[in-house]
Amino acid sequence: MIVPSKPLVIAIDGPSGSGKSSVSRAVAQCLNLAYLDTGAMFRALTWWCLHTGIDLDDQSAVTRAAKALPLYMSTDPASPSVQVAGVSIDEAIRESVISELVSKVAVNLGVRDELCTRQRALIAESVRDAGGVVAEGRDITTVVAPDARVRILLSANQQTRLSRRAKELHGEDSSASVTATQDQIVRRDNDDSTVSQFMHAAPGVTLVDTSDLDLQQSVQAVLDVVCTQNAHARELLSAAEGNQKAPDRKLADESRRN
């Protein structure tokens, strides 16, 4: 990876189903930057607690687990991965049981403090090693990296988000599939919104609505904002376009990372 001469941190927040993970990863590839999926860190801790028999309702115990969590995050957008204690858990943390329980971990303020510290360290590491990073989650624009060069809130209306997640989980967005998905999306967003602000753009954060956009259009919309706000990003994009193809559109299948 060619390290850009000027650090570029792009912070992207958004609710479930907004497309933030797939879009953020593609943007990182376009700009030759690192990619950090902070939501995967909360999922990893949830998996670890279940794996080691820690009661998720015991907030003190979960906070202690967060501090001791043997977590490794790969920030290469071409092959992001998550390991705990040397075990790859990329697929395990996307299982429905984790999706149903992760909010119990995410609303734990002690956990948020610990993982915020780790996220900032990973961002600093990415700036040093890759020249910048696209970091996405729930409170990156407001808490983790409020001084990021570019801050974006990626959003979509509830029906669109439910439809996207239903297609991902059930292969279709029929009425029954959407209903089956609704609790996971709506409840999780409601739970998480008690400790972080990701439904409305904070001052200085640019809103990008993907309700009527496909993946490629969403990526372009974010790149437009980034390049408008940062001249160095325009240089990176121009250089990247001269050396590599656009990201594989199969990233659409990876919307489960949102």
C-alpha cells in the first residue's frame, strides 16, 4: 500500500441497513486507505463473552472482558478480518445470535470507553501505516474521531433499511421477511441510540441519504462529499483511478457488516 503524504481520516456513522460498511470499505479501496469496522469490535466482544460464559447483563464483568479482550483487527479493505485469541471469527460474529445480543454490549458505557480507546489507537496506527483510514460505526463522527478531516452520516429511510437487511438475511424483501427483520433493525437502533447519536447529523457532519441509491451510487455520493471537502482526497482518487479498477461490486453482498 502506498502511504499518502497527508493523513486523511474519514469518519462515517449510520444506522443498520444504511450501507455504511459496504460503502466505507469501497471508499477506502478507492482512496487506498485503511478501513476500520468498529461495529465488528462490539460483535467480537459479544462473541467472546458468550464463548467464555460471561453474563452479558453483568456490566462490570463485560467491561472487564472488554479490557482484557485479545482482539486483532485487520484494517486492509481488501481483506478485513477479526480475530480473538488467534481465532478468526469473521463469520461467527455475523450470526443472528450475535446480532440479537450485541446491543447489550454496545450500551455498556464501560465497554464503550474501552473500545473507543482501542478505536482511536487503531485510527492512529492506520494514519501512521497507511496515511489514513475510513472508520465507520455509530459515534465515530461525534466521539471517536470528531476532528476527522471528513465526517459523514450515511442514512436511509426505515423501509429501505428493512428491505436491504431482509434480502441479506432471507434472500427476499417480502412482507413476511421484512417483519421478521424488523425487530433486529428497529430495536437495535433504538437501544444503541440511548448511548450514541447516529440518526441525525451533528453540526459539521454531512448527511448522505442512500434511500434511492444502489451501492455504486452510494459510494460515488460519499466520494463526492470527500473530494469536495478535501483536496488531498481528490489527489488520492485521481492516483488510484490511474492504477486500479473500481472496487468489486460484489461488495453489495457484504451489507451484513452494517
